[in-house]
Amino acid sequence: MNPPASILARLPALPRPALPSTFPPVLARVVDRLPSRPPSFAFAAAANGLAWRALRELDWSAARGKRFHARVRDLGLNLYFSVRADGFHAESSQRADVTFTASAADFARLALRLEDPDTLFFNRRLRIEGDTDLGLAVKNLLDAVELESIAAAMPAGLGQVIPHLRRLAA
Amino acid sequence: MKLTLGPLLYYWSREDTLAFHEAAAGWPVDTIHLGETVCSRRHLLRLADWLELADKLAAAGKQVVLSTQTLIESESDLKALRKLIAWVAERRAGGQSDILVEANEWGAARLLAQAGLSFVAGPTLNVYNPDTLAMLADMGARRWVPPVEMPRDMLVAMRASAAWPVGMETELFTYGRLPLAFSARCFTARHYNLQKDDCQFRCLDHPDGLTLSTREGEDFLAINGIQTQSARVMSLAHRLDELRAAGVDAIRLSPQARQMARVVETFRALLDGALTPVAASERLTRLMPAPACDGYWLGEAGMAWHPERIQEEIPS
Amino acid sequence: MSPSLLELICPAGSLPALKAAVDHGADGVYLGLRDNTNARNFSGLNFDTKTLAEGIRHAHAKGVKVLMALNTFPQPATLARWHTAIDTAATSGVDAVILADPGLMAYAVKNHPGLRLHLSVQGSATSYEAIEFYRERFGIRRAVLPRVLSLAQVENVIAHTDVEIELFGFGGLCVMVEGRCLLSSYACGDSPNTFGACSPGHAVRWEQTPKGMETRLNGVLIDRYADHEKAGYPTLCKGRFAVGAETYYALEEPTSLNSMELLPEMARLGIAAIKIEGRQRSPAYVAQVTKVWRAAIDAVKKAPETFQPHPAWMAELNKVSEGSMHTLGAYYRPWK
């Protein structure tokens, strides 16, 4: 089964939110294509299209039945989702077992493995509230994925973007 | 079941230390520990003083145990350790074999085994399984003190194991502020903005340790030089039947600055059946320098206190 | 074979972290299995048999050693778990196991006589008498010293034993003698000795409140941080408490150990290996820290007399440090 060839192309165009100057321009171009409402659905769709193929082999048992909340501080964006057997699901309820809070740029740097979460935590740039163990489990689960395997599993061509993004955001 | 007066963990004046132990000669305890286990800078009693006390207490019919330093850092720490062991070995050679040594780290255990002396395996040897205990028995340990965090179920499982060394006596830390951690750093000196090498012996001002509370005002720990203790006082008197069922042979009472004689009397009355466990426990709460805890025995947070949860039957 | 000198031993909590260490110049990596047989038993961390095999393959292909930490204390009800872990280590081809418990060492020696044994820092051996105990009985080849001795005291240990000595070089700083700290279990029931973690995630809560961000362990308030303040790990030894009338970091500030400036002295003493702490951290940290320490160790081996930690190295290390601060810890006597 192949994921959709270009999930980004199919996302509806929307008014651009004002992005902070620290936000890497390339990532900003990706983010401002996301619909502002409901962003959780767009996030789940994007995550499924881009990364689920590489992530689905992981042992998600700790996340089963749990709800996650990612709060993108500088964009005022709140993403609510869960992880089920077939991928990420947007949640409409605002109840979450664990909440991660960081800026868009820091979330991006974490995703690209450029920054260590503990370092961001010490510097008060990352917050984990709620079920800490669940937060750690997911953090460690994602740390254990090799970036190359995510890139390789991405829709055609997109995988090459990762090293590029790493250079730009470093 | 026997009663043991554990080593004095605090630093008291010379007069107070001597008076305390001389009084203990008349207390209804079977065993008395002597010696400095916490800090090598504490010098008001020299080895010779401890040994003199040892003789007095042995003459009063007490089983005397000399406890060794827990954190060995320097060559002079080792020298003191070797001297202590040599003294006991000499007595043994002279036909007096009544005094034991408690090894509180593996260097002491090695030296005791080399000297062919039977010994007590102290709580900081970290014995959590019967294989390690069996090895200590081979080396000459005849009594052991489990780590203070060991829960009842683990102790019961140890004793049920095929590897359990027959004849090994178990002594449990049953009463007192729990020794929880050791450091190279002196937290008492730090509190006074002093360096350890120039600590001015401020521990003398805190005969039951220096209480540390959370920012919400909850008493949590007690600073005792390089040692960190619980603020709460471990008390398992109400669990005497559980202790017996778990095969505990001796209970250790850790010295406190006041009311220690009455603490000992209370435990004696408890062991003799003159006080019920509940009555003894209630009396002890009035004698303690801080509130009680018993969580470790239940396999929970050490600071927890659940006197209502008594289990007399040990599941087999 | 010439004796080891300043081998760089780096942490690996996951396969990508292992590869980061190997690819950035580690001489050895240390890792653990996914349970309480090692002292970094955090959810989602560590290796299963599949990632272990791949990790060993990757490391050995580049001539890097793999050390497996089995450094918690086996308990009677679950003894078999530790024994199986030793068997796994031996059959998977790790270069050494890092152990703390004498009973487990006895098992290893009896069942896998060829397996190289290192004494873990959790074994709390601070004197050569203690180290010699493990050497005589089990033939340990290396001992990792707790972070309590000054360098002069380390020198005295080295003078009296043939066992190689490994020292902590960088990372989270235990203020207490490792293996002799029960603060975590006193507050939450789980200690490094038995559970394999200090302040395990299930007992930690962070909460933003009007007074600041609060860190709690099983309800016990460890600290409360104002918005501008750097934070530390949720360990009790790095909390702020009230003693008398004063509220302060009563045990230690949130800070990391960084002994880089002592490298020439460590080389002179013949320290076999330098350990970098941080199996709980991400591959990004491992890459950053390994790279810097590789450069520093190479520099000190080349010209020990003129060695100076490069300011850029120190800045890079401070960036990833707890509280963005570092200390020489007990290596520097006045710290005590």
C-alpha cells in the first residue's frame, strides 16, 4: 500500500497566519498550508501521509487509548490526537492524557533530530504536562526511529527533503 | 527476637556520646553497635574511646558490634578500618571472641574475610538476593541487615529461596530516621556556607539531624553531614507479628537524642508481651522527634504511613 | 596489548543514539535491555534482541566496543530475568557487561567464564580494597568509580590495583554515592537499585501554575521554577528546599558534571576510560557530546602539556547541560 503521492498538494490553501521571525522559512511554507480549523485533522492527515508508514511498526502499546495534545505556543495552535492501529486520529475533545508545549521552530527541530528534548526542557522551551511516563515513552519511541527509515518510507521525493531541512534548520 | 541498638548516626559531644552508651549498658537491649559510620571528620571519640566503650559494654553482658565507615575515600579511612579489624582479630586470638564487626562496604567485608573474622553484613552492602547473601555467609557473615528499602515480600522471598544460607540471622532496621543516602559532599557544611574541610563541626548543633522541608512546608528529609536521612521516623512496632512471620531475628533501633531509653523500654515491653503492638506503636509516636512512616515494609514510598494495614498471615 | 587510555565511552538509549556515538568517534558505547536489569529503566528506552544485534553489528564494523549495563540488583522473585540478561549479553557478543551485584557476578563467572566483567558505578566501590574484592572473587577488569573522590584519591586507588579505572567525564551529576541513594524510593517507592530508575516517569508531574512550573515526585514538591529560571531533572537532589529560614538548592543545583579541564591529569594518572552520562537522552545529544569529547581526547593525547578545553567545546557542552551549568564535582575538593 502506497500513501498518497503528495499529501501536501491536496491540503486546502488557507489564509496565512503571521509567523514569528524565528520560524524557519521552509517550514513556515509547510505550516501555512495547514488549515487553521480544525488543525488537528490536518495534522493527523499530514502525519499519516508523511510518516505513518515508518512509524506503524513501532510498539505503540503505551499510547493505546491515550489522547495527546501538542500546543504550538507561538502559533496558538492546539493539536489533539490519538494513535490507533491504522494511524493518527484527530480528536475533537480537548481532553488529553499528556500535553507537549513548544514553539513551532522547536517542535520542528525536535522532529528533525537537531535538538535534544532534555536540553529544551532545561531551557524551559519544552513542557510536558499530564502523564509524564506516557510523554517519555512516546519521546523515546520516536527517538528510536532512524531518520533515514522515515525518509525512505515517505511519499516519493519527500524523503529527500529531510536532510535538506536539517541543514536549513541547524 | 533480639533487640539491637544501632550505631549512633549523629555527631554528639563527647560527654553526650559517652553518657548515652554508658546508660545503654543498663538498657534491656541484647546488642549495641559502636563506632562512627558517617563521617571521618568526626573525631571527638577516637578509636581507642570506642574500644574502651566496647569493653565496658561487653563486660555488662551486651553483644558489641563495631560498625565501619560507610563511605571510604582516603588512605587514612582505610588505615582506621584496618586498625579496628586488627583489634578485634587480636581479641579473638586472645580467646575473647565476643565482639563483632559490621561491614558497611565491600572493602571491610574483604578485610574481615581475610582475617577470618565472622561479621555482620550492614545495610549498605546492598544485599537484595539470596545468592549475594550466601556468598557473604561463605565469607563469614553470620548476621545481615537488609537495605532499609527492602519490603516484606522481598524478605520473605529471600528466606524461601533454596540459596538462603542456613543459620543466617536477619536484623531489620525497625525504628529511627532512615539513612537514605551518602555523598562526598557535606550538606550541613553547605547549609552554613562552609566547605567540608572547614565545617566547624556544625553537626554538633543538630543532634537529630537538620530538617529539610519542601517549599510547601512539608518536612521531608533530614541532613546529617554527608548523610541524608528521612525526616520521618521509621516505626514498625505495630507490625511485630509480620516481622516474626517474615523471620526477622533482631530489630534495630536507631539512636535519637532524647527519650531513647523509653523507646527501648517500649520495644522491650512489646517483645515481652507486656504491650500490644498497637499500644507500643501509639506510645512510640509520642517519643519520636517527627511523625512516623512504614511505607518501605509495604513495598511503597518509604515516607508512607499505613498503620491500619496490618497483615498477619504471610501468603505462602 | 597496551593498556587502555582515555577510551571514550558513550551512552546509547536507542539504536539511533548508538549509531550517533559510533559515527561521531566513541571508542565504546554502553547500553541496556528494556527492563529493570539496568539503571536507565525508562519507558520506551533501551534495546531488545533485534536492535541489540544490529547495534553490535554496527559498532563492531567500525571497531567500537559494546558494553552492556546490567547494573541493578537482582531480586529473589525475578532472579531469572537477570540471569537471562547475562546469557543474552554473552551470546550476543557484547565486549563486556557492567555489573553491580556480587551474586550476579558469580552467575556470570560460572556460566560464561569468557565474559569480561566491569564493576558498575552502582557497585559503590570507592576504595581499592573494595575493588580488589571484586577482582579477587570475579576477576573484574575495570571499575567505574562513583563521583565522590578527588583526583588525588583516584590516584591512590590506581596505585593499589591493576583493575582499569573508568571515570565519569560529562553529564548528569549524581551528588550521592551511586548505589547508596534511596531518596527516590523514599518519595515514590522506586529506587535505582531495584527499579532501575531515579524519579521514574510514572511518579513525576510537571505543572504550570500561577506561581511557576512545579515539579513533583509522587506529590512531593521538588521545585517551582519562575519563567526565566533554567530547570533541572526531576530528581530530589536537584530540588529547592527549606532548611531553617532559607530556601535554596540544599543538596545541589541543577548542573552537569564536566571534567574536561582535568583531562591532562587523567591521562597522567592512566585513567582507562572516560564515561559520558546520558542513556536517557536523544541521539542529538549523543552526537553533540561525543563529537566534542572525541576532539578533546585526541587533543590531550597529542599534546597533554598544552591542552586547554576549547571555549567552543565548553559552550557546546554547557548548551546541553542541566541548568546550562557545569561543575567539576568531587574531583575538585572545595565542591565537597
